[in-house]
Amino acid sequence: MPKITIHVTPKQTILDAQGRTVQDALHSLGFVGADNVRIGRHIELNLPDTVDAATATSQAKAMCDKLLANPVTEDYRVEVQS
């Protein structure tokens, strides 16, 4: 059964207000080396055993383009584990 892992993050050109807030909090806690903090989402799902890795990747990308990620403001990365 292919396991799909999808990482969705704001595009580098988009201000990540949540990431900036976390970065400021880390600095106030003494972690001054923490920079360019980005906050995203981690999505996991399984597909049927009959789906091969290439099809799983294609389907996962289609899911991201249609629902799981906003292509205007977010990037995503798909990982397929057989």
C-alpha cells in the first residue's frame, strides 16, 4: 500500500506571519540562531495496493493542485513510500 506524505509550506515570496511570530518567540527564549522560520502542514494518506509509485505521485500532485494546497501562495513536496 503506497503511503503518501505531503509537505505544504508558504512560498518563499509570501510573508509567513505565523513563522515570523514563532521566530520572534524563539529569539526571546534565547534561540537567536533560529532564522527564516516557516510553518506549514504535513499530510499523510494511503492509496490502494494496486496503485504503483508513478501513479501515486501523479494522484498526490493532483490532490494538492485541486484541494490540499493553494498553488498561488503555497509550495508542496510529495513523497511516496511503497
